[in-house]
Amino acid sequence: MNPLWNTLLVAGFTDGQPTLGYVDLRGTAFFEDFLATGFGAHMALPIIRDRWRADMDEAAARTLLEDCMRVLWYRDCRALNKIQIAKVTAGGVAVSEPFTTTAKWDFQLFVTPKAGADTGGSW
């Protein structure tokens, strides 16, 4: 792994104000209210843009984050649904123990598909 080929998100406090920053291998750097990298930049950012509010409480923010991680897990065949969440405050950083997100695989079309072998397997 090339240690210079990274995209990093940095969370902390600047002059007593919460700060979330982005920097990549080309030196692109900026601050934003919410950020994502990799697959999350494509799949999670649209969800966050739709549901994020500046006045969200911690429970709502955690629910939003878990929903984003669930969507990412459903769409990455190599991923696990076990995640950790970090919280950065002026008092320090708290990282949760790993936990498993919920999953739903019993959608009606999974259980009783519209078509079968008698129709060539087409949906």
C-alpha cells in the first residue's frame, strides 16, 4: 500500500469550534459540515445532503450515519455489516465498540419473484 495514496478526513476543534476537514494525495484540502470518501462519496453523500440539518441531535445523526453505512454495505459484496462510530468533542474522542447493523433480506420480491424458470428467469 502506498502511504501517499490516501484521502483523509480529519475531525477536531479549531479555536473552540468543531472542524471537519478533507485532504487528498494531490493536496486538495477544504472544510465542510459533512464529508465522505471512496464509495461513500458516491452513495452516502446524496443521502446526507437530503437528511442532514445543522441542528441535528446526536441520536438523529447516528441514525443517519447507520442508514448510510447500511446502504454502503448492501452495495459492496466484499464488506461486512460490522461498524464502529467515532464521536469527536472538545473533551476528546470516543470510539464505539464494533457492532452489527441490521439487515433486511426478506423483501417480498426476494421471497416470491415475479418470474421463474418457466419464463426464462426474467424479472
